[in-house]
Amino acid sequence: MNQDPNVIMMKGALKPSLVVGILGLILSTWLQGSAGLYGALLAQLVVLVFFLVNIGVASMTKSTDPIATMALAMFSYFSKILILGAMMFAIGKFTDNEDIHRMSFGLTAIALTFAWLGGEIRAYLKLKLHLPLPQNPSNK
């Protein structure tokens, strides 16, 4: 079964992220009520969308020129930073802490990021991708 490594890494990252996300929802709701619930839900949405966009860009550009891949990756990162900044501005400007608990958002987003990256790294290490080695000139 020769599956796309990006899909395998995504599946490996989704499992720990799901566990951490559910724990974040339960803990945030228990400690902060509905504001904690909304903060944790928003954090899950942001983290999942951002990492899924990364995997999408990697899947789309796996057979393109390395310079085009780098340009798309940089554009993706720059756009995500701008979108996240605009979203944080809107949340800070147009909502109260009683609506969306910012600490619940922040802690859940950090925990989800670590869970996603840990799961992705674990899945990548299980892939055991073999890279072609250059030919030894003395063997010719």
C-alpha cells in the first residue's frame, strides 16, 4: 500500500490532536463555562485549519519546482500570519472575555499545536522514507 506520506502524517497528527482537543474543551468548559468552551472551539478551528493548509500545500507541490514550492510555502505562512493577526484583532475588539475566554483559547491552541506536531513527527518517523544516495565515483 503506497499511500501519500502527507496523508499518513495528517492521520498521525489528527489522533493526538483529537484527544487533546476534547480534553481542552472539557477542561475549558469546566473552568470557564461557555466562554471557555467557545475559546477552546475557536482554538481548535484555527489550529486544524492552519495545519491542514500546510499539508494541502505540501501535497499540491510535491512534484513542482523547489523554488515554486518555497514560494507557495512562504505565501501560505505569510497569509496565515495576516489572517491570524486580523482574527486576533477582531476577537479583541469585538468580543468580551465573557464571550470568548482568551486564556482558554491560547492554552488550547498551544496544546493542540504540540499534539499536532508530535503526532506528525511520530507518523513521519514511522514512514522510513528512503532517499536516493548519490553514486560513489570510485565504483564506476
